[in-house]
Amino acid sequence: MLNLLKYCSQCFELLLLNSGGPLKAGKSRVLYGVSEVFPIVALVGLGKQENKSNPLEERDEAKEAIRTAIAAGCHSLGETNISKILVDSCGDGEAAAEGAHLAVFKYQDLKSKKKPIPTEAVNCLEGLGVEVLTRSYDWAKQRNMNAFLSVTRGSAEPPVFLELSYRGNDLSDEKPLAIVGKGVTFDTGGISLKPPANMDKMRADMGGFIPLCENMPGSRATKPGDVVVASNGKSIQIDNTDAEGRLILADALHYASQHKPRAMINMATLTGAMAVALGSGAVGVFSNSSALWEVMHKAGTISGDRVWRMPLWKHYSSQEFVTCDHWMHMDIAGVMENKDEVPYLGKGMSGRPTRTVAHFAELIASGKSEL
Ligand SMILES: [Zn+2]
């Protein structure tokens, strides 16, 4: 991160004027041979300052403008042959770094001859101080996680219940924040088989506590009409085997609640209807706690990856598996893929709303919330 103006205070304004005039917000222009220190420079448009405070947008528009503009600059420099980009902070180093990092990120592991192996991910996390526990089928069976295990019956791949824990400081008696993610590594729909179109995308359905399994239509697969008894003793009759997310989450939520968390977040694509309701504009969330909602909403305004609260009235639902006072379900069906809606994210799986949840954890850890 650098301050370009230090190197070249007057000349950029002049160069801009001489190269076609001011830039619109989110647009970039590449200039060559500007100085010996910086032979190639991308100038970007941040937009007008007065357009940056619109309360209806419910996000920090100045940060968003920086992310978008820096990403545009990095994209246009990507067409040149340079190997290193230095980024001006534009007044907000974090937003500039996010825009640059997200814009140039490409998942290339599968293109290299050396295939990534899962133990590398474990080593990487453990290096960061995250404790990784991989629980087996027998562990889940002992805990009567029959809802989870019912989803995995049709697959030859064994299920894994992943438990990741991180202690940021020594205050180990503080109640944890529990995050539960749906980890269906491939979802055919099971006996309620999905149509073949777009089934290749059904390996992206993942997000704590992560129950990992495949949903396949094998000869031992769970059938519509079957009844399973989940780990909290409640019985569930399975109607459509493609609605497997709630089954694996039921057992994971019950397990997570035994750790007596101060707040519990679960992330999943439970319903395609959320994509119909909100499109890719925001993550639809359901919560039994207005205090929790306030913090997550604030986190969304900082990250620019917004959340929108949906009703959780008894009229719609009963929450039999949630015993935590501060609980939230984030439905990521509408945001898991990016086409071109968010200009600083690449095409494909978006990773949303990871940045919002990270800010949420930061707000809680810094004591800036009532939770
Ligand atoms: Zn499914």
C-alpha cells in the first residue's frame, strides 16, 4: 500500500486531463511511461464525494466506491505483462486492499500438476491457530446424528463432521461464537434427483461446525417417506431428499448448542426462493434476536456485503432445533455465485457473505456489541 501522490503530486491531474479528461466512478485508465519508479500506472475514478452518503443503501458507499475502483484498476493492469501491482490507499487502506485482493484472486490449484490435498488445508488452518477436529461416521453415530447420517446413506464416500475452533485470546471462559455451515460436497438431490442442467454447480454448496457429506441416490439411500430420529430426540419425516440441508444442520445445530455459545450463526442454501426474493443484492437472514440482527446489519454496512432481515413469525415456522437466545440463519442461495453483480468479485463462487461474518466476529470480539 502506498501513497502515489508522494511520488507525483501535480502530474496525475495534468496527465488525466491530457489523456481524455476525468474518469467516471469505477472506471480506470492505464498510462504508460509515467515515471521511472512507476512505468505503468492505472488511474481510477472514485466518483463524487457527495454521492457517498445514501442511508437507503445501508452500506458504506465510500468504501464500496474504493473497492470497485481499485478492482477496475487491477483488472486493466491484468491485461499488461506486469508481475507486481502497488496500490494507493485512496484514503481507506482496508477497502483498497479488499478491492485489489478480490479482483486478482483466481482459484488455480486444479490447473497445477500438483493436486491440492486436504491435509494442506488442515496444516494451513493449524498454522493460523485454528484447532481442526475431523470426526468420523462412528463419532456421529454414537451421538445419534441420524438426520445428518440419513443424507449420506446413498454415497460410498464416508461423512466427516468437521469442528474448527479458534481462540483469539486467553479469555477462555468467554462463551464462544458458534458458526454452523452446511457442507454438502455434492448434491444430486438423492432419490428426489435434481434435473441434470447445472448439476455441476452442486459441489459449491458449503460454508465452525461443518457436517460434510455427499447426497447421492445409491441403493441404500434414504427414501422419501422415511423417518429419522435426530440427535435431540426429535423425529423427522423426510419428504423430498433434496431438502437435505436442514437435516444435516439439525444435528450440527444441536451439537453446537451444547457448547453454550453466546450467539449461533448458520449459513446454508436452504431455499432457492431466497434468490427469487432478494436476487444477489443481499443475504436474506432469519433471527430470533434483534440484538444479533443489529450487529450483523452493522457488519454488512462495513463490508458492503449486505444482509436483509426476513420475518421469523410463528405464522411461517417453528424453530425446534434452535435453543440459543441469539441465533441467525443466513440463506446464501442468492449470493453464492457471482456473474458480474459485484464488480470486484471474480466470476463463479463468490464466498459471500464471509467478509460480513468476519466483521461481525470482530465487532463481538472487540466488545462493541451487547451479545
Ligand atoms: Zn439439495
